[in-house]
Amino acid sequence: MIIKKFTAKTEKEAIENARKELGEGVVVMNVKPVKNKGLFAFLKSTMVEVTVALEEESEKYTAAVSAINNVIASSQSVEKEEIQEKKTPVIETVGKRDSAIEEKLDSLQSLLEQQLQKPEEDKEKEEKEAEEPKEESETDKFMHLLHDTMLQNEVDEKYAQEIIDEIELINKPNIPFDYALANIYQKMILKFGKPSGIEPTANGGTKLVFFIGPTGVGKTTTIAKIASKFRVDEKKKVALLTADTYRIAAAEQLRTYANILEVPFRVIYTVEEISKALEDFKGYDYIMIDTAGHSHQNSTQKDNMRNIIHSVDDIVEKEVHLVLSATTKYRDLISIADSYKEMADYKLIFTKLDETTTLGNLLNLRLYTGASLSYVTHGQNVPDDIEDFNPQKTVKRLLGGKN
């Protein structure tokens, strides 16, 4: 690919100079004003710098963008694939070129343009540092770009490199990079696995659902959203309990939601009161329990929480959801996940997706804990700002796409 910059008094003049030298097939990549330098710079007219590339090379990138959109369009068939971490199905066909494109990966194209526009001095420095510079194929360059894109979305370096290495093992020499892109897209979906929301019991009995997590992640609001979904949309019988006796405001907030939904509400102080609630709400489909959002480093509170969760073992079917904020640093998420893993096995709920531009921690925690993702929230509105976790949508963003 030929990338070159031309400077002139006007944009039009710079583009004409580019076409004279490189031909009519050039594509304008970037236009920016250039400040004059020197003692009398203010007396000189402003110059314009235009970065251009040959069109036939840019068409290869367009093919890659089209390829991933074709893969996204066929994501429903990917969902039906058996989730196996040890095997990656070979994609024999990506889809017809003339199939409808649902969405565009604008930001991924922007990243490619930025990479192509690196200053010449940086390129010279890299060449000097490389002992044995090797010419990379277009697919290799594109794989490096996807790796960098994952890192910019805060996917941990370990997992980003692991994904790239696995794809390189199954890719054949000189494989078109649209097929490489399709493979990496499918591989990341398989890494996330099948979403696992709250399901009814097999025998139609009551299911007890615990919500645990640190302070400030939005557990109470999340419970209200999920309860509303089951109560209003699915017409299920739901009861709300809270074991959070540390914050009166949290209990009152959940009580308010319970009144709006017209469902029972109760504050639980002891293990015995949980048993009493199970007896009183025996005919209900779901009993959802909010828990205290204490520090994960408080051993006494952790012991109390563990006792409450395991007090219903062998009595009623239960599941536990660890609620985390997508804005939390990965290092802190690891500490939190390890702490709560001592209490019980859990599924993951991520909140506050609307407050961050990077979703790498969703993949990081999924791979670190092995826990399934159930729901994500993206706002404070009850019951609207919640949805089942969508692997396809998340992977698309991790690879540089937009919603």
C-alpha cells in the first residue's frame, strides 16, 4: 500500500499534485492545516497537508468491513453452535457480498487510518530497532490491528494475545483477512459462551435468587428491573426480600419498587427468617434477595453472607448473581471476584455500561472466573435499562464496531 502526504496552499492543489504523481485512483485519507515554522512564519500563508492512499488497497479493507457485517448478520446461526472452548469450527463461507449490511465498523476504519498515518520518523525508528525486519502480509497487519483494538477496549493483554494465537493456528498461509476476521469474531463469541439468565425450576417450584456484590454497583435497582420483567412481562409471582440491614435507604428503595409492582416485600435479619419466608411464599415462582453491599475485604460480613446463602441448601433451588460495575478497574474486579467466589458459585451481571466506552472487562472476568454472564444494565430507568447479555453485540464493540 502506498501512503503519501502532499502539502500545498489549498486542499485542491494538494490533491491535484497527488493525482499527478500517483494517478487518479488515489483516496484521500486525511486533510489538516500545517503551521508554518521560522522567525517570519506569521507572514506566510497557511499550508494544507493531504494524506492519500491508492484506492485498490483501500478496497481490501472495505472487504473486511463487509465480511464482519455478514458474520454479524448470521449471528443467529452462531448462537446455535455448541459452545466448545477446545474446538473452533472452520468457517467455509462468510456470506454473499451483496447481502444486506446491518451496521458499519466506523471506528475500526478510523483506527486503520490512524495506523497508516503514523509519522515517518516513528516508522524509521521502528525499522532501526528491528534487528531483522520482516515484510508482513496484509492479514498479519490486520491481525495486529485487531489485537491493538482489543487492548484499546481494555481486554487484558493475556487474553487478547491468546485469541490471536489461537486464530493463527487455524489460519492457512495467505488466507484472505476477511476469513481471519470471521474466525476471530466467532472465536470471541465462543469465549463468552451462552448467556445464562434466570430460568424457572425444572419442577415448577420456587427459585431463590441471591444478588451479591460490593457497594455502589446498583444491585437494588438491578433487582427491581429483573423483578419487573418477570412480574409485568411474564406474569410470574415474585417476592422481594432484603438482607441489607446496614442501609435503611436501600431497604426503603426496594420496598418502594415492591409497592409499585404490587409484590410482597420483607426485611430479613436472621437465617430463621429466610426459612419462614420460604414457607410463606411457597407458591411463588421467584424469591429475590438483596444483600448488603459491604466491602469485599470485611471477613465478618463475608461469613454472615455465606451463612445466609448456604442456609437454603437442599431446601430450595437457588442461584447467585454477582453484580459488578463495568467502570471498575480490572485489578479491583479480580479481587472482588476472588472474594465472592469463597461464598458461592455465581453468574455475572454487569451494570453501568452507559458510563464507559470500553467493555473489555466483560471478557476479562468471563475468562478469569469461568462464570456465565446473565444480564447487563445501561442506565437508571426501571424497568427499561436492562437486557440479556448479548455476545454478538459485545464482540462487535470489542473489535472496534459501534452499536
